[in-house]
Amino acid sequence: MAGGDFDALARVSEGILRDLRIAIVHCLIIAYLPAALLHALRSGQRTVLKLQDALDCSREECEALAASVRLSVPGLVITGIVGLVLAIVTPYLAPPVPPTPWAPSTWNAEVVWHRTLGPGSMILGWWLGYAIVSVSMRMSRIATRISQIDLLDLSPLAPFTQLGLTNALLPIGLLSIWSLMMLEEGFGQLMWMIGGIMLVLTALSFLSPVRGVQKRIRQSKETELDWVNDEIANRRGNLQNGGAGARPGEMADLIAYRGLIESVPEWPFTSSTYTRLFLYALLPVASWGIGIIAEEVVGRAFF
């Protein structure tokens, strides 16, 4: 076989392998997205039930409140249309761009596969983003129904933080799969754009469910600090009047209590929360690295 024929055959083979790899990534995404979408919705509903004591509602009331965590049809339609439009545009952003990327007569078997799965995965991806944002905002509003917050024990509010971590993991998981596309030539710019969108969504997913709780904690702190400052002012007046009615050490106790309340964080996060979020953020990098190693191993084994 002539050298030119061999090079042409190698290019054709590489093109087929490239299409096959892209099709495999699309299959992974199309399998991941429905499960992630359902998990986002169910996580919000389960979180409401976990907060029954903090919300001071009966089982029936909490179940009705959990049922209110749902997705609207107009929201699904709008985000679905956006996803479909982007799916149509995407083939023009990833070189090499064929002259007619949406002409079925120019498709081989692998292109048919990912041209079919591409729009579905893009629509499901936007639905997932809408579900995370919608559920997070709903949970933030539900936080206003918390009957009372013990500033010295924020553990009853932990379900909000857990939901934030769960929601943050969902777009990171999607980005971990998408990062495999960076192994393909021409997908670098597209992946940077998708990665930026996913990181913004991750930040919103993490913070939005606890935004309402943060406001309630801040309100509780302000109320408690107003009370302790009034008590300190009253005790100061007693001291200025000769200490009538003042008990030994009472002023020091009030000042210490004020410092304790001031030190309560408004965001209900702990060091383990930040550690888990950092580890989640490493998943796309790990996925990309494993993909590079796997491609190198396969290349050495078969070529």
C-alpha cells in the first residue's frame, strides 16, 4: 500500500474513532441527565420532610409543602427551546465543521448517533439546570417558615446545606462527563464555554438553597444582639447609679454572650462543607486525566 493511501486510511480510521468516542460521551450524558433531573427534584422534596421539626409543621402539612417543590410546564418549555436552539448551533462551533452538518445524506453511522442524541442531551441539560435553580429558590423561600433558630445549635438546618452540596454535585458530575470531549480536536473552545456555565451553575446550586436560611440567621442574630445590647445598657445604668440591683459578674457574662452571638456564622457551613465542595470541584479534572491515560493506553495497545 502506498504511503498516501496509508495516510488517507489512517485519517478515515481516526475520524471514525473520533465520532465513536463522541457518541459514547453522548450516551453517558443521555443516561446521566434524566437521573440527575429526577434526583434534583426528589432531593428538594425529601429535604422538606427532613425539616419537619424546624418548620414546626405536621406530617401532612410538610408532605403538602414537599409536593409544592415541582417544576412548571412553562419553565420546562422555555428551557427546552433554548436547549434545542443551542443543540442546532453546536455542530458549527466544533471544527472540523462540515459544509452541511444537518444534512442527513452526509452522515455516517456515528454522526447519525450523536446528531440524534445531541439535541436530547442539550434539552435535558437545560432542564437539569432549570430544575436545580427552581428547587433551590423554592427551598430558599421555604426557609422563611422556620419557626425558631437556635443560634448556638444550627444542626437542625443541616438539610439545607446538604441540599446545596447535592445540587452542586449534579452539574459537576455533568461537567466531568463533558470534560472527556476535551480529548477531541476542536472541542477546546466549546468546552471552556460549557465549563464556565457549569461552574456558575455549581456556585448558584450550592448557595441558593441556603440563601433563605442565611437571611433568617442574620435576622436572629440582629434580634439577639439588640436584646443583649439593651441588657448591657441597663446594667451599665445600674452601675452608674452605684451598682444597685447588679449581680457580680453579670455584666461580664452579657459581654461574653454578645461575643458568642457575634461569632455565629451567618452561612450554615462548616469546614467539612468546604472540603467536600473542593473535592467535588476536582472531579472534572480527575475525569479528564483518566480519559487522557485511557486514550494513551488504548493507543499504545492497538496502534
